[in-house]
Amino acid sequence: MTVGEIASEPATAQTERQKLRKHFSRFDILFFLLCTIVGVDTIGTVASKGAEAFTWLIVLALVFFVPSALLTAELGAAFPEEGGPYIWTSRAFGRLAGAVNNFLYWITNPVWLGGTLSVSAVTAFTTFFNDGKDLSTPAFYVFTLLFVWVGVLAAILSFDVGKWIPTLGAWSRFVLLGLFTVTVVIYGIKHGLHGFGAGDFSPTYAGFVALVPVLMFNYVGFELPNTAGDEMTDAQKDVPFAIFRSAALSVALYALPILGILLVLPVKAVTGLGGFLDAIRQVFTVYGGHVAADGTATLSGAGSLLGDLAAIMFILTVLSSGVTWIMGSDRALAVSGYDGAAPRFLGVISSRFGTPVRVNILSGLVSTVVLVLAHELTHGSAAKLFGAVLGLAVSTTLVSYLGIFPALAVLRRKAPDVPRPYKAPIPGIISIVLSALILFASVQLVAPGLGDHWFGSAYAPDGWSHAERWKYLLTEAVPLVGFMLLGVLFWALGKPTRASLTDGE
């Protein structure tokens, strides 16, 4: 039995699948996963919570990251068809659930690319190449729109060409985060470190509420390569191989730079948007430059050269994060289009490129709209734009996993005879624990502190007061509900495709 036998398939599915090309090898998957999971745009956000952030990073690696790797290794090897998480969710719970879940899974990424990632890239450019001065509005739009549409173009190109962005992005992560970690050691030897007492690492419930959503946001994505399942050369062997190796590398690539930032900068000086970049500037003064009494770092000579190189790698790193997620989520939306859970117009694979060009262009347009709206609504404030879009991206991403994680236990029951090259232990418990953690994080994103002191001083996001709790609730809940309703609309527009199911529905 295959996943196609669990639910009937429209006649259009085979037509579109024949246009796909097998270019996705074992190490392509590994590099793709590293770009998917290791994002440098949120390192400052995590570090800004202090030493406790490091504790929760390790705890969630054990109770969330590892179980999700086990879950995805089984589903990715057992059900390797194109569309990955959409296939698993729709075959477990039906096409309506798959449509809503998949719309949330997709919409996050153009929002993220046009908001958080593009602003992070601009900040790196201004920090190292423009003396920290903001770009003029025309220059801002030129830079960010070029950033967005280069990413879209990479997603459009056939995978044997487009995959080089994730490959370069993976190596940029190794070099950037490795160089930063080594430099922190040199800086510590030369200038000393802030240091922490054991009590600073003590976990608290307030810290958990503040950190668990963004850490989970960092730790999801193992399933993304399976959105290109039919383009893999040997999915059943390569998926588990890549997942387990990328898991170990990802924890190290997150933990070391976060610890480095905490050792170098006072917590009050670490910001969500510029924390990592500020730490780079400060530690790179060991190669040339100085730190003023007010904490301002100025680079010169070799320090300036290496700082510029780090900025370029940072920009390439955030670009590759966006490209991998756009590549994957766009494929999942295209599959739902030819499977009857989205408009058939979107479910088209280009014969020339072997990619979902129509969805790629739609993602670029959504990214552009988000970029312009967010920039204008925040009056050009990069920090406000970054925070607003990151919150929306995290919430929509996490909610989509409420369909993906339970699929492990359900498909074990619905399709027990499907060959499973790898089988996760205790599938029911894994599905329940992961789903419960995602549900908790999602609730806390919408209503921080609910169950203790909703929107109290320990839980309210920076810049918000207790009196604004209902306003904050609406800003988070209304887009989520709107996206879910759009998912239902996509499902309704897929009715003509469902009418052509091979055995009726």
C-alpha cells in the first residue's frame, strides 16, 4: 500500500508529477536541511533573554527537536511523495484539513521573506557598509526588493541550478558561525568575558513562555525536503541519513553563537534584530578596531575586512533560509493544487524548469506586499517591522504543525502495511508530546502568560502594556483566523479537481 492508496487521487496528479526531475541527492538534502533549520535572524532574539535562553535551547533540543526528527524520519521515508507534509496531513485527516494546514504552512514563508529576512539583510548591510545609518526609503526598497526577487528566481530555476543557493548558504553558516565562535574565544582571552553564575541559567516559567515559541520556530523544518519527495534520488535511504546528521549539526550551530553572544555582550545590550551583528562587530575588534566606553565597536584594518566578509555571509545565510523554505512550501502548495485542495491554476509544474513557477511568482508578490505594508505601517522602523513580522511568522508556522505532528500516529493506524525503512519508537507518545508543546506555544503567542498572569509584566512582549492585551490578542488572532478561512476557500476552489478523482470521492 502507498499513500496514494490511502486516498483516491485526481487524474491531474500523475500528469504534473511527470514534469518533476530527480536532482535531490543525499548531501543536497543535508545542506537543504541546514539552511532550513539554522537561521541566524533569530539568534539575537533568543540571546536577548539571557543565560536562561541557553538552558531552554538545550531542554527543547531533547524534548522537541529530537522527537520531531524521529517523527519526520519515519514519515519522510515511508511516504516520500512530492508535497511531504501536505500529503501526510491530508491522507491522515482529509483534504479539507490538509488545505487549511497547508495554506498556513505556505503563507508563513513569503511573509517571513518579505519581512523578517529582508530587514535582517538590510540591517547587516547598514551595520557594516553604511556606518550604521539607515538607508533612504528608495534605497531600502531597491535593496529589499532585489533580495526578495533573487530568492524567488532561485526557487523558480530547476533544482539542479537553484540548489546551489542552499549549498552556499550551508557553507556560509559553517564559516560565519565557526569564525564567530573562534573569535569569541580569542576576545575572551584578550579582554575577559562577562561570565554567569549558575543561577543565571536556572529555567523559569516566564522564560519558557517567552522562549518556547521562537525556539520551536528555529527547531522545525525537518519535513521540508520531503516537499520535493519525487525529486529525490533515493528518499527512503537519504531522508533519515540527512535528518539525523543535520539535527546534531543544527544544535551546535545554534548553541555556540548564542553562548558566545551572552559571554560578550551584556544582556541589556542584546536586541532581537541586531544582537548577533553587534556581537560580531565587538569581537572582531581583536583583528583591528576598538570598543568605546559607551560600548560602541569600531572596526579597522583586518577587523573591518573580516567584518565586511561576515556581513556578506550573514546576508547569504538569511537569503538561503528564505530560498529553502520558499522552494519547499511552494511545492507543497502546488501539490495541493493538483490534488484538489487548492485552485487547479496553482497546481502546475513548469515543463521547462520542473518547478511550481506560478506559486513561486505568487510568493514573490505576497513578499513584496508584506514588505511595503510593514515598512509603511511601522514608518520605516526596522526594529518594529522585524518584531511584528517575526511574531506573525512564528504563530502561523507553529499552528501548521498541529496537522503534521499527529499524522505519525494516525498513519500508523490507517496505513499499517506501508513499508517503513525507519520506524520511530512510541509513535503515539511522540505525536501527543509534540502536538501538546506546539499547542502550548501557539496559545502563548496569542495570549502570553495565559494560565498564570495573562499579559502581566513578566509575559507582555517588549513595548506592550497590560492595558493593550486585547489589542495584542487581536493583532495575533485575526491574521491566524483569516489565513485559516483562506485555506477553506482554497479547498472550495479545488472542488472541480476533486470531481475528477480516479474512483470518485
